[in-house]
Amino acid sequence: MTRTGSATPHLFADWDGIARRIRENQRLALFLDFDGTLVRIAAMPDHVRLEEEMRGVLRKLAAHQKVTLTVISGRQRAELQRYIGLRNMQYLGLYGWESNGNKTVPFPDRVALVSVLLSLLAELPSYPGVWIEPKRNTFSVHLKDASGETKRRVVRQVERRIKPLAQSLKVMANLRDVEVAPVSIGDKGVAVRKFLDQPDMRGALPIYFGDDFSDEPAFAAAERGISVLVGKRRATRAQYCVRGPVEVAEALSRMEKIIR
Ligand SMILES: [Mg+2]
């Protein structure tokens, strides 16, 4: 179900009910997005910093036998490991597709990806506030500092380039960038569903925090549990909302105290 922005209750407004579900469940499957959820958005993606308070509560949760902790992001997995640097947790990169570095994208899709990347690299930098980040199996066109008009033009241009290659590539629109990815890379909902389908996870309570449009399929996949939109309110499939990473840390710390 999609709610309008103002209809989504704050997570702490219904805390007693949430605390009860956390206490009563034998297993918690906790999923956390990274940018805008665990860390504040920085001027450049590589300027983000995980606050020590957040790292501390993640460490405690990861060590708890009742909790499986997963960070799931559009970033590459190695970056997540570098920024967080904790053990006993799972890192999923590229929207959950990248779990251990062993997967490969079909060759024709890789060729299509590189050809679109090269043409956009030549076309797009002339727009102010727009830059391209090549990743191993996808690339991002960053738009955080671009005007609304530039954003619309760039998205249209990216979509036009992808159209003849729709068998191989897709475009994912996020809050601050668009991602071009092979069609074989699923969304975060696919990854969350796959995780929850494991035999030992069938009875687990899923808890999902995320801020972006790419988190919406995962809110839906975590429907039987607790889903939380982080940041500015908007129409969402999440059941609850919090204002930003500071309140995410507060929520995680409350959860940790309940199960301690
Ligand atoms: Mg995010």
C-alpha cells in the first residue's frame, strides 16, 4: 500500500507496539540502506562519514544472536565494507545484487553498458552539477547539484540512450542520481525477498530503513515487518517514517536496549 507523505506515522509515535513485536520475535532480519540512512548526504559521495555512535550501535546489534544485520545499498560492496568496517554483518552492494563479488553480468549487457557510458561521458559533463561515476557493473549519473530543469533534461537524455538497448539495460531513478544497470541486476526488493525466503528466516521479523526511491520495492518486500522511510516525507510504501540518520541511530539504540 502506498501512503501519502502526511499519512505516514512517525516510528516513535507507535513505539510500544513496535517494542512488543521486537521483544516477542525470536529473530530480527534488520536491513539498512547506507546513504541518507546510516550517514548524512555529503557534498561528494566519498565524503560521507559513519558517526561513532552509529558504528557503536551497529556493532552491538551485529553481535546479537537474535539479529541478522544487512546493509544494502546502490554503492559497490567494497565501499560499504570500507566505510562501516564491522564484522558479523552482511554487505550487499549494487541494490543487493553484489553479495560476494563472484557474479558476472552477461557479456552483451556489459558491452551495451560500456557503449552507453562512453557516449554519456562525452555528452553530459557540459551540464553544470552533473557528473558520472563508473562502477564495476553499473554507472551513476549524479544530479544532486543540478537544477530541476537540468535534471529532467539529463534523465530524458539517459532514457533516450537506453531505449534501443532495453533488452540489456535499465535506468533506475533515485533522489540524487540515476543509475544505469544491466537488466540482470535486480532491485532491493528482490534481494530482501530472497534473503527472507531462506528456511531459517521464514519466521523472522523484517525491519527495513531506507530513504530513496530504490528502497520502495524493499519496503514492500518487508511488508510483514516494520518498514521505515528516512528523511523528507513523501508518498511511500513504508509504514513509518523518521527524520534522518540521527533518528535512525536513536531507533536502533532503542531496539538494542529491548533485546539486550
Ligand atoms: Mg539511501
